[in-house]
Amino acid sequence: KVCHPRHGKADVQQVLAWVSSALGYPCHPGKIDGAWGPKSQAALKAFQKAYNQDADTRKETLVEDGVLGLRTWAAFEDCYERGLQD
């Protein structure tokens, strides 16, 4: 809840790039430049889909709509926790 109203577009791109690198999700947004275009939007949607398919990480199912809501932020946190465990 703290991150949601304070994030910048580059922050979300950075998270997606990390998840892609660390967990192998096909969600890299390309250049981290703070510009939210079609590639970033597709990366967020790909993250949601991969997260839903990843039984090791998923705590609850995400809507695969490319919208960054509280559930998607919680999914980012789940991924960070998994990264710390690994």
C-alpha cells in the first residue's frame, strides 16, 4: 500500500527487469527510461500471467490486465521474498 501511490514508471520498469532476470519471467520492459509505452504495458501483463502460472510464488491469482494495482504490488513483494530465499 505504501509503494502504490509513490512509485514512478521507472521504478516499475526496474522491478519488472529484476523479476525477469532473477526469476526468469518473460517480463523485461526493455530500456528503463520512465516512459510507459506498449513494451512496458506488455511486460506488466506478461508478469501477471507468469506469476499466475508460477505455483512456487503465487499467493493469489492476478487479473492479467496490465494494470498496476495493489494485488500486483503484493505479487512483486512475493517475488522479492522468493529472491531473498533463493
